[in-house]
Amino acid sequence: MPVTLGSTHLLASNRLNGRRVGIVSNPASVHGAFTHIVDALMAARGVTVSAIFGPQHGFRSDVQDNMIETPHAEDAERRVPVYSLYSDTREPTADMLAGLDALVIDLQDIGARIYTYIYTMANCLRACARHGVDVIVCDRPNPIGGLAVEGPMLEAGYESFVGQFPIPMRHGMTIGELARLFNEHFGIGARLEVVPMTGWARHQYADEAGAPWVMPSPNMPTLDTAIVYPGTVLFEGTMASEGRGTTRPFELLGAPWVRAERLAAGLNARRLPGVHFRPAVFEPTFQKHARTTCGGCQIHVLDRHAFQPVLTGVALIEAIRGEDPARFAWRQPPYEYEHDKMPIDILAGSAALRAAIDQGATAEAIAREWPLGHAPFLAARERVLLYR
């Protein structure tokens, strides 16, 4: 039986009757027969939709590349203001929230610490706590399951818009559970209600849950992308290509100095769990190495439950660096509104990963250290889980 989303339960209830609401959403904010939550709420009796808020890439996800701001606008179809929360502000202002009784958040997370939508949600919680506006978060499945936890923790001093709280790279939580963690454990203190799903089990991936799949962001086209993303997003902190500008972002990795067959053979010889590396040559149409031939590989996940995306992403960086250490480089700031910290450190959550790779440590050795830091997070996580 398919999962019933939090948005479906919200729409079937009378929670919003007589209230003026704002909605934080994008094209993936659909339920049922691909009905968008904004349209459903505008058609609902007794509900006034007064404002729409869009996260990174915009309410319509029409801004392809990352780190490109979107402007405020008015929705021509619905005749309501559309406020960008990836613009001159990343937090709703008092003027934007003026007159609202509640702010509804319906965003599809993808299960990684490095995804700005969950921090747009955190910023909305902060603003609504300050201005006395209720927050309602409609829960959705974690598309890569809610069991596995993997990767380094974010350490103090490395906070950014792609990491505000000390959680691991792969957190194993839904967006509703994260809302509770941010609000309760990390002390935001908004008037928060999470509308849970029904029918979702923690072991389920998106295709097992039966929820509709719409690209959560322009470079997250498929579930396959989401499965590898918690590791290969680290390539954004390097000058190697993470496959942006191809039809398989985050699955195709490489650089102009890489010999594809040698790279793939070396990685496959390591027998990393649940994955095969196929040699590939590609030419990105935009972003790093645009219109330049890159050698590399495509990640093929053979066993999603055994696969460890963060371990795999670090192994790929290590291997691509080893192809030509003189040409490999870490990306320099700025990155996601941070002008001093190294992008790889922001992504990894500390300088430890960069230092370990530069010193020649293997991905396997690096990964053995990660669980040592998970205990505080796991204890806090256990208290806010909605699904057992």
C-alpha cells in the first residue's frame, strides 16, 4: 500500500480552516495524483493562501545551477507574492510573515546533511518563533531510507547554509523528524506541528514507499542520484567534476587528467560494498570543466542496503586525486555564502577529511573513525523519531 503523505492528511483535516497561510514549497511538493499543495490549498474551503516561499532553485526550480539566487516575484497564475528564501535573505522577514496565521512547509529532503532545504526549514522555524507564527511541516519519506547513519559529524566552527547543526552526512531521518530535532533538541522553540505520514516504514526507499517522485532540485533527477549524493556531493569541494552539466549528476565523476579504465579498475579492486564503477568519459555542458572531456566513472549501485555512499564518495576523491596529485585541487572559497572556510571543510563538517586525504589516508581508514562521533546524535535522534 502506498504511503499517505503528511500533506494529504493536512488537506483532509480542518487544521487550516479560517486561517491565512504561507506555503514553503517547490515542484516536488505534490501529493496523490501529482496535485501541488499550493493548488490544493487554494481550492480548499476556508483557507486563504497569502504567500508562497521558494527554497534554493526557486519555487518553480527553474534555476538550474547551484549558488544562483532567485528573485522575489508574484505568481501570475495564483496572484499571490512569491518570496525567495535563496536571495537577499534566506529567512522570512517580518514583512513576509505579516498577517499569516501559519506557515506550511512541504519540501522533499533527500537524506543528506548537505541539502539546503532543511536549513531553509530551520530558518523558517527561527523566524516564526520570533514573530509568533505557527509552523506546520508536512512529512515525507526519506527517499534513501530511514535506517542507515553514515559519515562525519559537523563540528563546531564549520556551520554554514549547507550545515547548521551537528549531524552526520547521512542522517537517516525524515524532514518532519529533522524539524523536531532542530526545534526541540537544538532549541529553536517555534510553535511546531509535524503532520506525519502513514504507511511508511524506515527501511523503505522512495520507490518502495509508492510516493510520487518529482525532482526535488534540478540536479537530483532520479532516486539513483539521491542514493549516491551523500558521498559524491563532496566533489563540490574539489576541482574534479561531480557530473553537473551531464544527465547523471553525482553519478558521473571525473576530471580531465583521469584515465577512466585505470580509475575504475583500481576502485573495483577495493571491493567497496554494494557498488560497481564503470569507466566513463563525459563532457559537462556547464559548471566545472564545461565542454572539456573528462575521464572518470559512473557509480552503479548493486545493493542499496550494503552500499555506503559517504565511504564511496571519499574513495572516489582519494582515487581521482591519486591519478595526478599535481593537478588535483581543492575548490577555493567562496561557497554557499562562506568566504573564508574551504568548501570541502564546510561540506565534510570539519578540516579533518581534507587533512586525512592530503596525508594519504585511505577512505576505509577515514570511515572507521566516523561512528566514534555519532553517539550524541543517535541519542537525540531516538527521542524525535516518528516511525519505528
